[in-house]
Amino acid sequence: MPEVPEALLAPNVVPERRVSGLKSVGLILADHVEALEAGNADKAAIRCILDAAKAGAEPACTTGD
């Protein structure tokens, strides 16, 4: 079984914010978009690791940075 780093398996935490106006709604939306993007990147990295394991190779994943 391939080694998947714990950081990729951990949930993406969205900070709790109190809704107090339109500005806070925008911040909440930005928090959720950021968490979604991070979650998608984690899934892509896990897919890379699993695909490499199936092929019997070392993962050659990129971070997108």
C-alpha cells in the first residue's frame, strides 16, 4: 500500500466567522473557495500517489506552485 502523507488526508478547516454584513459574507465565501481549492489539490496529489503505486513507480507529482 502506498504511503499517503497525513497532511493530504486531513480535513480542510474553514474558519468560523460571524455574519455581520456583506463584507463578512464575502470573507466566508473566500474561506470556502480556498478550502475547496486546497481539497482539490490534495485529491490530485493522492491520485498521483495511487497511480504511481499501481504502475510500480515513484510518484512524480507537482504542487502547481
